[in-house]
Amino acid sequence: DALTQGQFDTVYNFLSLVIAAQLFTAIFLILALQRVLPRYRQALIIAAVVCGIAAYHYFRIFDSFKEAFVTEAVGGRGEYVQAAGASFNEGYRYVDWLLTVPLLLVELIAVLALAKAVQSALLWKLIPAATLMIVLGYPGEISTDDGTRLLWGVLSTIPFLYILYVLFVELTKSLDRQPPGVRNLISQLRILLLISWLVYPVAYALPLLGISGPDAWVLKQAGYSLADIAAKAVYGLIIYRLAKLKSYADD
Amino acid sequence: DALTQGQFDTVYNFLSLVIAAQLFTAIFLILALQRVLPRYRQALIIAAVVCGIAAYHYFRIFDSFKEAFVTEAVGGRGEYVQAAGASFNEGYRYVDWLLTVPLLLVELIAVLALAKAVQSALLWKLIPAATLMIVLGYPGEISTDDGTRLLWGVLSTIPFLYILYVLFVELTKSLDRQPPGVRNLISQLRILLLISWLVYPVAYALPLLGISGPDAWVLKQAGYSLADIAAKAVYGLIIYRLAKLKSYADD
Ligand SMILES: CC1=C(/C=C/C(C)=C/C=C/C(C)=C/C=O)C(C)(C)CCC1
Ligand SMILES: CC1=C(/C=C/C(C)=C/C=C/C(C)=C/C=O)C(C)(C)CCC1
């Protein structure tokens, strides 16, 4: 598939936006570490590491994109076609998720500072489910066959729904002892999580709905980029606010 | 030997996964340094350095891989053949092990905070044995002759077994005075060490068992990648947990 200059530039700029957002959110969180009580720092360190991992992968995705789509047009004002000998590697996203999705869940549980036993019970459910969700989604993502895509997509949705169940039903029971302002912020955080995480399965399902071609592809890259900023950087900043609120409340 | 796009992408994604895992585990451990008592920081610093050394070598291995296997196919959707004038350098792994394997053992002994005399007695056994194991394995690794491979493999296995003996028999005697939760975690750590370290001699022995060809090679790269993540990053994170547990216990 070929891209117009406008489409190429759009993807290019979105990818660069994500690099900047993730890298500097990571740096911000590291610099802000001392502003919260020690018991909340673990959550912020993980948030910073998540944004750092995302920045690393977006550097790679950006380079992969620039190698995979090339033009001969003067001033780059022409069609961008797929290069010989280079592919745009969609696998980076799954490698990224494999590391960051479990960490995003650890980060959420860590900032709540629940009792140790409750924490590890929740994580023993969430982390295996998250890993399973991603590993099951990958074979469908790289397949060109719609039936295969549908099958693995459905399998991957099972642990996804389970994660949402744990976060929205089981976790709710543990929130009674959180101060009211904190409870409010946790609600917002979970809504952000829900909305941004839904982008991924929807993007995955686009080819099944017959939506394809360069426009759809550009839209998917833009959607992933914005979802990644929401699910990691904005999410990390809300975790920071939560940690600050709880630091005041505990003091 | 030629690789399909699927095989090429699999190795590519595994190598990138290891880079991300090692690099950000190193950063995490550095950021988490203040969370443990000063006497346990030495172990965490070494753990961070080990992951950093591994990240460095995997950057190199990744580049070496990308130079050694090339395709002419548009969009990279074709066969990847070995390039003229570039080799995939397996030697990086041995250079990496020469530095990291002794450090992994130092890290383990350091976090236990045993009596100084016991520490240095153990390390005087473990470090020379580890160095010998790697140096003896290398001539077999680069040889194309099965007899040579077998000979050096057997020689290298002697110090390997000695290391396991020291860790599982001699070290056990020094663990009585560790708090119970710590003892539990040390057991898990040694099991992780045993399983992940066994991957290396098994991979070394594959050609002797007649297992070769592209599929076997891809499997070996995937196996090394996962073993390296387990033996350095996950291991380092368990060392961190140990250090935290012991910090609480001492407090
Ligand atoms: C349900 C489902 C999926 C869910 C993916 C999710 C929920 C990814 C979340 C990623 C995040 C949060 C990234 C980091 O910010 C897949 C794998 C696309 C496969 C199809 C079914
Ligand atoms: C016994 C044996 C070997 C053992 C290698 C080991 C045990 C390597 C461990 C590496 C680690 C732990 C790397 C860092 O994470 C060799 C040299 C393959 C040669 C064949 C015999």
C-alpha cells in the first residue's frame, strides 16, 4: 500500500508526539519522586519505567516506519511506497504491551497501598490475565486470515473481560477505606483506563469489519498513538496526583 | 541458511524484548536503590550493572542480526538470506557471560549479608569456577566439529556442576540464620537460577543431538532471550524483593 505525503506526515508526527510525551513524562515522574511519601514511590517508579519502555518502543517504531515507507519525490512531495528490504514492524506494539500492561496494573495496585495480602491476591489475578490477553492476541494480529483473527481475538477478549471484572467489581470492595478525594480520583483513573484500553481491541477488529486501506491504517496509527499517551502518560500523571493526595492524607 | 519473514520477525522481536527488559530493569533498580537499607544496596547496584551490560550486548546482537540477514522483498515480505560481508556474531554472548555470570553470583552472596569470612570463602569458589566454565565452553561453541564441541562441553560442565554444588549444598548451611520469609524467597531464587542456567548447556548441546536448521536456530535464539531475561532481569527483581524483606526484618 502507498501513502500520500499527507498521510505519511500525519503518522510521522503522531509517532514523534508519542516519543516526546512518554520520554518527558518519564523524566517528570523521576524528578517528582521526592514529592511523595516513600511508600508511594514504588508506584511512581513503575509509572516512569512504563513511560520509558514506551518511549524506547516508539523510537524503534518511528525508525521502522521511516525505513519501510520511502519516496523518490523531490522535497518528499509525492507518494510513499513500501521499501524493498524493510518492513514496518507491528510486533513492537505487542512486545511493548507484554511488558507495560502488567506494569500498569502493578502501578495501580501499588499506589493504593492496600494490605499486602489484598495486593498480592489482586496481582495474582491481574498479571497472568494481562499476559494471556496479549499472547493470545498476537497470532491473530499477524495473520492475514479473517477467521484466524476472529478466533484469537475472541480468546484474548476472555482475559480482557476478566481484568475489567477484577478492576471494577473486586477492587471496588477494597476502596472503602480510601479518603473521599482519593476515591473520586480512582474512579476517574478507571474510566480513563477503560476508554483508552478499549481502543486496542477496536483497532484490532477493524479489518474484520471490512475497514482497511491507507486511510484506515493511518487512523489506526493515530488511534494507537493517542491511546498510548492516555493509557501510559496521562495515567501515570494521575497516579502521581493520587500519590500526592494520599501523601497529604497520611501525613 | 535462509529465514522466512515470520522467523526473522520472531528473532527480531525477541531481541528487542530483551533490550527493553534489561534496560528498564536496570533503570528500575537504580531508582529503587533508596528503598532498601544501605547494606543491601551493593547487591542492587550489581544487579543494575548486570542488566545494563546485558542491554549493551543485546543492542549489539540486534544490530549484528539486522546486518547479517537481509531481504530484497518489498515490505520485507519475503525470504531473509545471509548477507555478503556480515556475520551474526554469537561471540557477544560469551563476552556477556564472562562479565555477568560472576556478577550474578556476587549479587546473590551480597544480598544475603553473611559474615564477611563466609562471603569471601564462597566467592573464592564461585567466581573462578564461573570464569572457567565460560572460557572452556567457548572453543567448543565456535568449532564446527562435533568431537571438539563435545570435549569442551564436558570440560565446561565440570565447573558448572561444582557451582551448583556450592549453591545448593554449601550455601544451604549458611541460611539457617535468615528470617523464614527470606529463606523461602532464596529457595525460589535458586530454582529460577537452576532452570534458567540449564537452558545454556542444553542450547549448546542441540547440534550434538542433530537438531539444526532455521527452526532450531530461531528456537535457540528465543530460548536464550527468555533465559537471559529470567537469569538477569527477573533474578535482579527477586534480589530487590529479598533486599526489601531483609531491610524490614532488620529495622
Ligand atoms: C481484548 C483484545 C486485545 C486487547 C488489548 C489491550 C487491552 C491492550 C492494551 C494495551 C495498553 C494498555 C497498552 C499500553 O498503554 C488485543 C490484544 C488487541 C487482541 C484482541 C482482543
Ligand atoms: C555447562 C556448559 C555451559 C554453561 C553455560 C552457562 C551456565 C551459562 C550461563 C549464563 C548466564 C546465567 C547468563 C546470564 O544471564 C556452556 C558455556 C554453554 C558450554 C557447555 C557446558
